Amino acid sequence: MDDSAGLTRIAALSGLLSVAFGAFAAHGMANHLEAQSLLKTGAQYEAIHALAALAALAILKTPRGRILTAWLFLLGSVLFCGSLYALALGAPRITGAITPVGGLLFMAGWASFALNAGRAGGQH
């Protein structure tokens, strides 16, 4: 493994941890999140994971790894960010049950990014 692959793996694992600790901060450390906070959190996570999907598509060498990682990030955005947006706009609180599924998809995306970093590419 060259240095760039190792650094890519570390960066991907750092992204995974940021989602895990962000979820803990939001749920374990706060009693109530206002609509503004929900929208801000959703927008921040969506921006980060949109860029992460683009980075996966640009950096990862195997076609399967690129596609899987990008899809995990983007589906995570739909569920995680979409549920936060819906809650902020008045959706029933049960909508929040979808949010952790999106967070798990984000973490799976970061794990996929880490696992696929440095793998040899095949035909495109």
C-alpha cells in the first residue's frame, strides 16, 4: 500500500467516526433540536457526503468500489438529510426513525471508501 492509499483509508475512517460522533452529540447530548438546527445539520451532512461521493468517483480505482461507495453516500443523504428536512418542516416525529438508517449508510460508505482505497483498478 502506498502512502496515498493509507491516507485515503485514514480519511475515510475519520469520516465514519464523524458521523458516529455527530449522531451521539445530536441524540445523546441534546434534549431537543429545533427546526433551524435540523436544517443546518441536514445541509452540512448532505454537503459533506455529496463531496465524498464525488471524491469516491474520482479517487477509487475499481468501478464496483466507486459505484458502491457513491451510492451508499447518496442514499444515506436521501434518508438522513431528507428525514431531518422533513422533521424541520413538520413531519410526524416517527419520521425520525429513518434518520439512523441514513447514518448507517453514511458509515457504510466511509467503510467502503476505506476498503476500496488502494485496490487495483479493472476495466472501466
